[in-house]
Amino acid sequence: MMSEKATSASEGGKARLKAYGTIAVVVILALLAWWFDPAWLYGWLKVLHVVAVISWMVGLFYLPRLFVYHADAPAGGEPAATFVVMEQRLVKVIMTPAMMVSWVVGLWLAWSGFGFMGLWLWIKIAGVVGLTVFHVFLSRAARRFAAGENTMTARQWRMANEVPTVLMIVVIIMVIIKPFA
């Protein structure tokens, strides 16, 4: 049992290192592209932004679902330990890096494409701030689960799972419809 945990922690550390290394490479390439400002930059940064947002949203949808199952698992058992590993990896290897890329690239696109002008853009940014607050809430909940200190029921986690859906709908409406443009 002990070696399995060490392997899991080691694999998780390697995955995290790869994720952060990838982020560093992407940021460096983005800075170089920004410096040279080629005509293709804006379109490719939009692609990167959409991919990062999709990755982040998947985590925001899936982590509360894991919490539903984890809340029902017997404390201290093998399923609970497995959920802790899954939750930690999801937060550290997928969600947080994707959130950071979403923010950095999204702010650059808002500045270069729109000069931060437009009520629709500020409502979108407010929705993304809401998603970020929910992300932080989930990250803290994952740490509480790991410490055996969950305070919410499976039903409450099911309801919490609706928060990113509502915020995502607001963001998408602002981006596609631009109702206050």
C-alpha cells in the first residue's frame, strides 16, 4: 500500500511538472509572437483560449461530480483514497493550468481585440471571475476532502455542480450575442 501511494505521488508530480512546463513554453511562445506581432497571432490565440477554456470547464463540471461520489464513500476506505488522488490531479494538472492560460490569453484578446471596451466584455469578465471564485472554492474543498474534513453532503455537491453551468451560459451569451455592444 505504501509503495502505491509513493508511485501515485511520483506520477502526479511528473504530470504536474509536465503541465507547468507546457504552460511555460506556451507563455514564452506567446510572448515571442506578441513581440513580433504576426498577422496570424490573434486567430491562434483565440484557438488556444477556446481549448484552455474547454479544459477548465471540463474540470469545473467533473470535480463536483467526483465530490458527490466521494461524499458517499466511507471515510478512510480505498475508494475515498482513490477519489483524493483523482481530485488532486484534476485540480493541479488540468484545472489550474487551464484556468491560468484562459485568463492570460483571454485578457490579451480582450485588450488587443476590443481595448477592454464594451459592457458585454465586462459582464463576460465578471462571469469568468465567478468561475474563478468557484474554482478556488472547489480547490479548497479538494484539500478538505484530502484531510477528511468534508462538510457538504452529496446532494449539496450535486446542487453546487450547477454553478459553473449558469456562469458558462452567461459568458457564452456575452461572447456570441454581445447584447450590450
